[in-house]
Amino acid sequence: MESVEKGRSKGRSQSEKIGRNKYNQQLLKRALGEIEEVKLMQRTILAGLKGMFHFEKPMIQRIACVDEVDILILEHLYESGNAGLLPKDLAEKLSQFRVKRHQVSRRILRMNKRLEKELGERIVERHGWHWALTSFAFETWGEGEEDRKDAFENSI
């Protein structure tokens, strides 16, 4: 009698009841959901304190850019200034990577989407048919250039 009662009191674990794979999937979904909640809190805090943060060029590049081509697109747009560049012109400058004009536009849209998701800012905007950096991007890129110029002048 005692052995029967011991077996009944233990019961089956959740993984035995629904299957190990399904149980692991449930745990994974729960963990991913909690990670998304933490990311949402982080974005909310970042958005609330946006005026107090100083964003630097490497941070923006790490968030928005996936590869070297994205970084070069942003650098060419920075060099062009407020006028911006046509996707066709950007594609010509990136001919070594065999990037076409429509791929340039898609890459820019993806960079905007990534940065907007994290910081709520866009990095590139349209000016007619041209793509140009936003004022947020010019502030980020421009401050780094001024710091380098000041450091160079102080060293002389």
C-alpha cells in the first residue's frame, strides 16, 4: 500500500504530461516574451530621457547599420550635406559592392526602421527624389568631426 501511495503523490511533471518538446517551446515563448517586455521598458526609458543622452556616431552605426555598405551609404550622405544624393548616385559610388539603386533605397528604409524602433529617430529622410541625413544624424556626425578638429588644433 505504501508504495502505491508514494507513486501517486509524486505525479507526473509538466514535460511528461504534454511532451518534452512542447514544454520546451512553452518555456522559450515565455522567456522571449519577458525579453520583449524588458526591451520595451528600455525603449520607453530611452525615449523619456532622449534629451539628456548624447548619441555618438559608433552607437548609431551599431544600431542602424548591418554591414559596411550601410556605413558607406551614411558617410556619402554626410559628405553630400543637406542637398542629399539620388539613389542612382549612391549606387554608382558603391559600384564595387554591386548595389543597385533600389537596393540603396531599401537599405536606407531598413536603417530608418531599426533606429526608429530603438531610439524613435530617423537617420535619413527624403528630399524630393534625393535621400539626405536628418538633423539628428548631422548632430551626431558633426559633433565627432568638431571634436577631432579641436583635438588636432590643440595638438599643434
